[in-house]
Amino acid sequence: MNLFIQIPCFNEQKTISKVIESLPKRIKGIKKIEVILLDDGSTDNTVSIVKKNFPKVKIISNFRNLGLAETFKKGINFALSMKADIIVNTDGDNQYKGSDIVRLIKPIIIKKKKTAEGADYVIGERRFNKVKSFSVMKKFLQYFGNFIMQKIINIETNDVTSGFRAYNREAASKIFYTNNFTYTIESLIHITDSKLVFKGIDIDTNRVERKSRLFKSNYEYIAKTALIVLKTLAVKKPLQIFSAISALFFLISLFFFREYFMISMIFKNEHPVTANLLFGTTFLIVSLQALTIGIISFFSSKILYINLEILSKIKLKKKA
């Protein structure tokens, strides 16, 4: 089996050597280990350090900074084209321990042997209560966010935002997302209803050596992530989302119609056109429009996932 370890990075000259040196050199059941540096347009000495000290590491560079999501996607597609059997993603900031890769890929190796205990994709789950760099508020937000996501996408993971992940070929070929902020949550939402098997493992992290460059504050991250989740659910489950919106507007319209009919009872045979009637009619029309959008989007979603399944098969057959 061929293992590809990809490291997305941007200006990580202080940590990149530590990251590469911590990676396992040999793993039982793995024939070949390839390390890929995904340089997202670094302007410091990251690339030159890797070229000088780690000549066996392959380097894929963006002509400019394109962001984590685009860089991650480029690495996955490259690894698939090179016939990788397992793809591991870790970060260039030395947050994750390279020694944990052995445990991270073990369920995938087991699945390859066609045993029930294996998995198609694995997430290294941080134990937030032990992450000293996390404030009390950030720990709460992580726990609360993971609880909400577990209910929304029905997956038993305690760390939906972890970038320490492993995929077999089939799981990697099904990775899909459209936002340019981060791949973690959206790709997970899209992949959950497939027949692929998921497993999470507990991991410890290294001491944080720099602040996140992905977002400036927790509030920014929450806002962007919430928007991504809503947009993704609207694509994945449009009928449920728009039916709920339709039901809300329908209930509002009933309230205004009730007020109108109560006024009509007072005036008996007279039926004056009031604001209640106009508002009720307006909300009823919006309700029907939302339901119509949901039905149309439902069929569009089915077509999207059929196309993604076809694209997955193409990726699996594609050669370098």
C-alpha cells in the first residue's frame, strides 16, 4: 500500500522541519511513504528549507496564496493521480504529532483486509480540555459546535474541525466542497450519507507556536462556519430546509388570515380588504414559493450527487 502524507503550508519556516522530521519513516503494512509539501504561495524560506534539508519531499507550489481549501484539494487530486492507497493530511504549523499517523491509518489498513473493525476515513480528534492554548470560551465553543454538528449530520466525531485526517482512495475521491475558507466541515457533511465507514481516534497536540491565520477571531470563525453549514445543508437536504421555511411562512400567513376573518365576523357580510388580508396572502405566496424551490432543489441535489459519484469513479481510474 502506498501512503501519501500531504502538508498544506503558508510561511511555516519556523516549524516545517519539525513537522517533516516527526513523520514516520516506516509503517507496518505500508510499502511506500511519500511526503508532499503543498506550498500555498509562501513568501518566506519554507520551500528553500525543504529543498535543502529534505530532498525526497515532493513540492507542489501555488503561484500565489490561494487559501487552505484550494490547496488541500490540489493535494488530494495529486495523490489520487499518483495511485495513493491512503492519504493523510497534517498541518505545517506542527500542531499535530507525526507519530500519531500510525494510529490514524490503522483502521484503514484493517478495512483493506476486509474486516468489520476498519474504516474508510479517520479523523484525529483533539482532547480540548487538554489543549492549554485554548481559552475557556474556545473550549466551550468547540464542544458546543461538535455537539450541534453531531445532531445535524449524524456522525459520531468529537472534532469536526480537525485537519488531521486520513482517507482511503474511495473516500478521498468523494471529497467535495465549494467554499474557499476551509474544507473540514463541508466535506464532512457531503460524505456522511455515503456507505463509507468513519472512525475517530483521540490524539494529543503539540504546543502551539503561532496563532491561526485562517481567522482573526472566534466570532469571525463562528460566522463563516455557520454560513458554510447552512449553505451546505441547503445543497444536501434542500427539501427539508425549504419545507421548514415554507412551513414558517405558512404559519405566519394563517395568523394574518385569522385576524382578517375575525374582523370579517365583526362586519358580518362586509369583507373589507385590510392589511391582514394583504399580509396573509403575501406570506402564503412566499410559503408556496419556498416549497417550490425546495422541490426543484431536491432534484438538482440528486443530479449533483450522481455527477459527484461519476467524478469519483473517474478520479479512481485516472493515472498520473
